Amino acid sequence: MKGVSDPIRVIVFGAHPDDCEYRAGGTAALWTRLGHAVKFVSMTNGDAGHHQLKGEALARRRLAETQEVARRLGVAYDVLPFHDGQLLPTLEARFEVIRLIREWNADLVICHRPNDYHPDHRYTGILLQDAAFMVVVPQIVPNTPPLSRNPVFFYLEDRFLRPNPFRHDLSVIIDETIDAKIGALDAHVSQFYEWLPWVEGKVAEVPVDPTSRFEWLKRTRTVPITPAQRETLVRWYGPERAAAAQYCESFEICEYGAQPGESRIRELFPMLG
């Protein structure tokens, strides 16, 4: 796929190293293959997400894993120094989010919703909501020039129903990049082959052979397209392509930030065709 002269600039915020690629890795790969610019940001350094390692040693390992993801997907990847499990919606964190969005000159910002099982996910969503208007206010974080226009903000998909369920405003077919997405997850050895299997009581199921591991990861970390997703795919791709799709990622438009119409969404998501 050929690049573009005026690339779309996308920044995705996750609470932990691996959140961005888990919910948007396939779409990110589509953007980068089309020549657009994508940055992942982890709001915490992941220094609590393991049953054996901890602290600085774990943070170093997880940082190295993110840089391997960056290499595999063709994205930039920042990891902020806030501690895993201790993120709060402070002014310090909000100003850091504003600075990163401005420095990336983002057209599109994607993050967690603020209703989620994990406090770091919730507070990441709140921090992005709090930053959504402030990125254009010159007197906030005055040492970083404000954006000339507000970006569009989208939420990553989740399964939580209260106080309100995720709304499938957009679903992106990622059949051609599903292996790239799984490859990004595969780079997080500490998480997908160690920590999460331990939490889920499935350590004995993890294969040793790298090829078998990849196949196991793809089988266990993907789910069939839901009726809600399929309905959304029909709206954006038409019934024929929607029916043939095997994998997708979904996004919800945030009420804060610029409010896009269909034409703007298609500009920001050119893989829709």
C-alpha cells in the first residue's frame, strides 16, 4: 500500500503496556500500512502486572516489550512513569496527556471509556475527557503550543454494561492485519504467556514452541464478530463485505472533542474505503 502526502495523525492511550494493541492493534496496522502516523501511549509503566517480577525490573521488561511492538507495527510508543495500579486523574497526569496530544498534532485520539473494571482504565478515560477541550486552550500547558482545532475522540471497545453499554459507532474489519495484531500481543511475553495465564489459571495451557504459542494466542485472544458489530460493519462496508469479515475492532465516538460526521470518519479511517 502506498503512503500519503498528508498523513492522518492518530494517538491511542491505554492504561498499561499492551492495552492499545489489544483493542486497536489491527486498525493501527491498517493505518501504518497506508502511510499514516500512529502513536501508542501507556499511562502507567506496568510495574505491578506480574506474579513474580515487580517494580523497576518489571517496568524495564515491559518497556522493552512495547518497543518490540513499535517495531512490529510501525508505530511510535511512549510509556509514562506512573505506577501500575496507582493512576489518578491528577493535574500532573492531565497536563502530560495534553502535552502528548499537542506534540503529536493529533487528528484522532482514542482511549478507554471511564466505566471499566480496572481503576487505571477508568482514570485514563477520565484524564482524556478532561483533556479533550483543554488541548486548544493556550493558557493551559502554555509551554506546548495549543492545537488549532479540537481532535476527534473515540473510545476503545469494552464489555461493561453499567452505567451504560459500549455503543458500536464504528467497526473496522481487520482480517488482513489480524496476524500483525497477534504479533503485537506476542511481543508482550510477560503478559500473554506468563501473567494473564497465571491470573486465569491457564499456565499449563501455554505452548512452549513459538509457532504453537502464536496459534494458541490467536485462538484464545480473538472472539467471533458479534451481532452488534456485524450490524455496524454493514453500515460502513455494505452487506457483502460485512458478511465475509472474520475479525474487527470497534470504537465509540466520545461526546467531547470534535463531533465527526460520516465524511470526517471516512477521512480518519480511510481503510473503510
